[in-house]
Amino acid sequence: MKSNIHLFFIALLAVGQLTCNPECISIFNLQVQPPACPAGFEVLITDEGNNASLRGRRVMFDDVEAEKVTYVDGWGLLATVPASLPNGEHSIRIEEPDCDDEVRVPFVVTDAADYFNTPGFIPPAPPEVIIPTFSASIFPPSVTNAWISADDQDYCIWFKFVMNGDEETKVLRSNEFEAELNGSFELGVRELLPALGVACPAASTFYHAHPVSGIVDKDANFIHIFIDRTSGNPNGEDLGIEEFKGFFIEIPDRYKEWQPLPCGTWADERKYMMVLRSEQTGRQLVMYQQE
């Protein structure tokens, strides 16, 4: 009897040491953005409201260690998907050696061609996660203009605002599918240019002037937009509404060298940039204002 009591107290002590370990910071809300991408791409792993819990953690894709892991203070872990990982469903495991535990989240490896040509007109996304940096010079004098994807120069969103006299308000004017494009909309550059009288080869991807609504607030550096793809599609499909949130940012080094625009139009300079993240897919959308 004494032997059983002795073993019970030893076990209780061991549990107490584990749960009271000051180095053990539990992970409660593990998320990965985006939750699907090709092998070799970068993902952002977060523990919302508790990202310090991820510092120093080991990241495994099934039983394969991430090719590169970087902890970014205030954001979480940047992890590169192993190039050897086949397409399909996997698990990301975050090992917690101090807690003698691990946390998992589902993840899908997709083919690169499918990732960049997904039905539903999903906008292009960068292969690396963009961690925004800010300064006083990141805000354009006027937002009204075509903002072009830095990852696919054939994709753009044209922003147009409800005006207060000659000044932009924070509220976007959504395109209303009248005789002319009179508001904010999603469009391919090669779709837009012929309407402006610029000769351009036929586009292979169409975005059908889907209306864009929402708020672009330079004072608070907050962007919250909705792309309405419920109508205007070639076969009458309802492709839903995609919601994005983001910021104006300093231009990352990877985007300081630009690719020519389709049809060789417009000036060759990027001065202002924004990064948005889809609430539906977790994918980022990086766009710049063409001077």
C-alpha cells in the first residue's frame, strides 16, 4: 500500500513539474496562412494573440522538417514548405519540447500551375510571405488609379472613390455595370487597355470588371475591400465575394526590380505599394500604383 502511495506522489510531482515549467508556453490558436500552396513556397504560422509561444519552435511538415524557419517578432514563424513534399493533404506540426507536446494544423500542397490558375479568378499571390514595414512616405497623394499586381502585371484593381468636392473620401465607389466603368473594379490589364484605345494582344485571363467596394483609409493605414464575383461571369457562375484586409507598405527589396507591363504601356516605376490578405484563402495580394 505504501509503495502504491509513493508511486502516486511521484507521478503527481512529475505532472506538476511539466505544467509549472516556466519555459512551457502553450499554443492555443495555431493557424497557417495560406493553408494551401506549392512546395518551396513560404507560409506564415501564427498563434493569434500569443505569437511569442512560437519562438524557437521546430516546424515539421508531416515528418519532414521545414527547409527554413524564421521567427518574426509580432507576426509568428515564416516556414518554407519542403521541396520534396508531394501534392496533397499534410499536417504541419509545431513541436513544443518544453511542454513535451506538439500541435498540428492541416495543410495542402498544391501544384504551382493550379495555384496560379485557380477557378474563381483568385488574384495572384507572392511565393514568399510579405511582412509589412511602414514609414511616413508610403502613402500616395491620391489612391485613385490602377493598382497592379506585383506578381502578375496582367492583374489590377482600379480604385475610384466617393468624392467630397475634389477630395477623395475613404469610401470606394463600386462599379455599377453601367455603359462605362464608373467605379472600382477588378480587371486584367489587357482587358482594360483596349477600352482606353491601346492596341493589346488578346487576354488569356478575364476578370470581368467585378465590382470592388470597401474602405481605403490612409490616415489609419487600413484597407478593407470586398470583390463581388457573384455575377458578370461568362457562364453565369456565382463565384462569391472575397474579402481582403491590409496596409500601405514600404516596397520590399524583391519588388524594387519590376517586370514590364503587358503591351509596354505606362511609366516604368513603382512608388507606392499595398499588401492585402484574403480572409477566405489566406493568400496575400501585393499591388503597386503605376506612375
